[in-house]
Amino acid sequence: FAATYNTLSGQAPLVIAHRGASGYLPEHTLGAYELAIRMGADVVEPDLQTTRDGVLVAMHDSTLTRTTNVEDLFAPRNGGYRVSDFTLAEIKTLTVEPTRTASTSYPGYTPSMSDPFTVPTFAEVMEFVNAHNTTSGAKIGIYPEAKTPNSFAMNAQILEEMQSHGFTDRSDNSFIQTFSHEGARQLSLMQDILGMDNAIAALGYAQLTPEGYALYDSTTRTSNLLSDLALFVDGLGVSLGGALSAEFIAEAHALGLQVHGWTFRPTTAEAAEEQFLPWLEAGMDGFFTDYSLLAVEFLEAH
Ligand code: G3P
Ligand code: CA
């Protein structure tokens, strides 16, 4: 690794396994999280949805159709297949299928669990990461995203579950992300409301920004939006698709904000060099990527 980096911490950027090693194996599964960790990712990202019986599960979409075989096993409910219309027991009968470029196998990878491609609960993802950290001495972080509806109850549940599983400290590379400004404000205040001040005092809150958002451009940005965000978040999850720039990252750093970019999807070492290098030089603090191995190998070469 290089001696110094332009990141806020001066450390190497975090490799954040977006939906697990989702470029290689079915997304949001324990198999995909395990492979990402074996590839050297620093952090695993589960998006979160809530089941009918109130359990947080790792799933990007609000419906089960894109990633599972639900249509083979169940009739539609309320006209569709919303996660919130199915119980955890029902969802546990489903198989998560490959999406995008992922396969159901990866050369050299043998899952350690018997059911690597079912839908895990948020708690199961954290238990898996904790078991790995305990065994290996590593400090793999967890980076949940509160998906819609981003309710107060959901945010409280996420915080409580993170606290009970020991993911309470930003120095352990643990963050929470949400596209909801209101949700981010709730998360930043909730430690007081829940009486959890000490437990989560150092937990980071990453504020996602929509693609093309005027936030990136200081000349079109309305009022002091960035400094306002810095009052209640510790980091920004930014889309690579907008007018993102090195100047924006420097401005965020001056406000004490980390900048994590999404989503890097290089499929070759050459593409990784092309995609990651400008943002490494710009001081980006974390790379959300479907391809953990290519990100790790890129950083090892720089
Ligand atoms: O969490 C960063 C990025 O994942 C946001 O996009 O749709 O993949 O959750 P999405
Ligand atoms: Ca996400």
C-alpha cells in the first residue's frame, strides 16, 4: 500500500462490498458476504427491508421478484410480492438467484454455511461478520442502508440491532446510510431519544445523494446545503454518475465529511485502474463495489 492517501483519515480507502460480492455471487446472501470478506473487503453492505412480521432482512428491492424464486412458490398478495406482505418463515423458503453478472459459484470458493443463497436477516449478517472477526481478529464493518419506507421505527430497529451486535463505532468501519434527509436527521438524534449516547456516539451516518444532485457543484448548490448536512451526518455516499469532482471531495473533507462513492463495477483489472485511480487520487474515502477483489487488488498495486 502507498505510504499516504488523500483520504480524510490518511488511510487507504475502504473497500465496501456492495450487496456483498454481488458481481460474483447472488447479492445480499451470506455466500456473497463471505466471499467479499475472503476477497479482502473492509465493509459489507446490506440494504434492508422489513418482513410482514417485523424482521429486518438483507434485500435491496421492496419486492421479492427480481432476486428470488418467490413466483414459483407463492401466489401474489395484495397484487404483488412485497417483502412486507411475507413472513420471515415464508421468505426463508426462497432461493436467491443470480442477478446482473453473478453466478451461483465462484472458482475456489466453498461456502462455510449450508444455505449460502437464502435471504439472511440483518441479525444473521451481523452474526456472520462477528463470528469472522472473532475468529480472525479482523474488524470487518457493517454498512446497512435503510430502504423505504424509511420510518422512525425502522431506523430505531436498525440502531438497536447494531448496538446489540456490537457495531457501535465508526472506527470499526460501521456506518448507516439512507437516501432520506429526514431519516438521516432521525438517526443522528435517535441516540439521545433511545438513551444510547455512549454506545453509538462515534457511529457514522452517511447521507446518500441522488445522482445529478446539485450538491456536487458549489456554483449551483442552493444555500449552504453541504455545511448543513455536515451538522448531522459524518459522511456522504455519492453517486459517481453526477458531476462529482475532486474539488467536491476536498470541500467535504474540509467539513469533516468522508466521501464514499457508488457504485464501482469494473470487470477487469484494466477497467479497475481506469475507474478507481482518479478517485483514489482525489481522496475518496470508500469505494462501494460489486467487485471486491478487483478493488483490493487495485489498492494493493497503489
Ligand atoms: O448504498 C449505495 C448504493 O448502494 C445506493 O444504491 O440502489 O444499490 O442501494 P443502491
Ligand atoms: Ca445500497
